[in-house]
Amino acid sequence: METIVLGIGETLVRDDRRWSSWADWLGVPPHTLSALVGAAVAQGHDATDALRTLRPGMDVEAAYRARSAAGRGEHLDESDLYQDVRPALGELRAAGVRVVVAGNGSARAGELLRALDLPADLVVTSAEWGVRKPDPEFFTRVAEAAEAPPAATLYVGDHPADDLFPAAAAGLRTAHLRRGPYGHWWADHPDVVETAEFRIDALTELVALVRPPGAGAEAAGAGAGAVGSDGEGSSEEEAGGEETDAAGAEREGARRGALRSVR
């Protein structure tokens, strides 16, 4: 692997502050909005549909601009990063890997991320590129920014429809991160299992994937097709494959259908 490209939300940055800020702006308890975000994720919808559930017909972009104008726009600091971000990115760069951060976000988010001085060669957002995931053009830009062949570029993200599927379609190698609502809820979906070359629980697991041949082949092989680092059992076992009641089957069928609908 010559280049590793990572998404932003729920890959590097926790979304706690984002949703708490929206709840405060809309005047609802944070747990109410969190529950609605979870419902949207479980149905395979965009998480921002939770905002429209609270305010039908809401123009999210216009509301975002109003928040910014009122001095209640985006904010990011060190506490918003997942704890494994700096160690993982630092080790990857020390191993000679080009590290690129590229995901959906505003121009302001790009500025805030760069101000954190992450151990990355490039930090860029969709607003700065003028195209959002899962648009194929976004991944064309990713391939250009990687400065490496697609077969030597790994895209890491939590969202199957926004990260995993379009990155694979662009010919990039892929790692699905079981993190955040999308990453956890859809981790064992057959389409995710089939598409993801690697399935990980932490960014620090990426280091084993970029070691020279022979130095980490065993670790990388163990990570391929497995969830996390435990390497135990099949996805059915980890997802509770023993459940055979009608309600369980119906829930699983709904999850599968929902993900296909946004693929």
C-alpha cells in the first residue's frame, strides 16, 4: 500500500458535537435527535433526514448558513478526534505511506482540520473540491490526490454507500471501519462483507496492512475479510446468526433491503 485515504466524519472525527449543536439550534433534547439519527441510519437513509423529521421541508444547507451567521457554526478541536487518529496516522507516515484525509465536509471543516496539524500529507473536504461522496467524480479526485496507482491506494471509511461501494467501483482498495452508527449497524451486511477487502475496528489496525512483504503478511492476511482484530467466527455468528425467530428474520431482511436501496 502506497497511499491510505481516510474519510472524515466517524472515521477521524466524532459526530457528537455536530448533532448536539443541531439539537441546540432546533431546541430539542440531544437524545431526541440522536434517536432519530439512529432510525435514519437503520433504514439506510441519510442521517440528515433526522433534521427533516423534526422540521419537515427543512433546507439543511440554508439552516447551516443561518447557524454560521448567528455565530453558532462549526467547531473542531482535539477532543473531537478519535483517540487512535494521531497514533495511526503517525505510524503510517513513519512507514513511508502517503496519508490523505478526504471526505464530505464544508470549507470551514477543512480549515479546522488543517489547523489541528494532523500527521497527513493532504487534508481536503468535498466543499473544497466542489463534489461530494458518493459522486464518482469525488473518487476520481481521490485517485489523483493519492499519487499512486488505484491498486496501491486504500480508502478507509465507515459508510457503505458513501465510502465503501463507490471507492471499490473506482478501482480503489477498501477498508470498512466499524465505527459510528453506519459503521456498526451495517458491518455484517452481506454487501459490506463481500465488498470490503479489509474490515477493521480501529485505525491502528491499518499499520499491519502497509508493512513490506513478509514483515506483516500474516497480520494483513488475518485482517482481510475479518471484523476487527479478534478474527473469530463468521459474520453470521457475530451478528447473532443463531436467531431464527420471525421477528429477527424480518429485521435482517429490512436491513439488507435498505442498504441495497442506497448502494
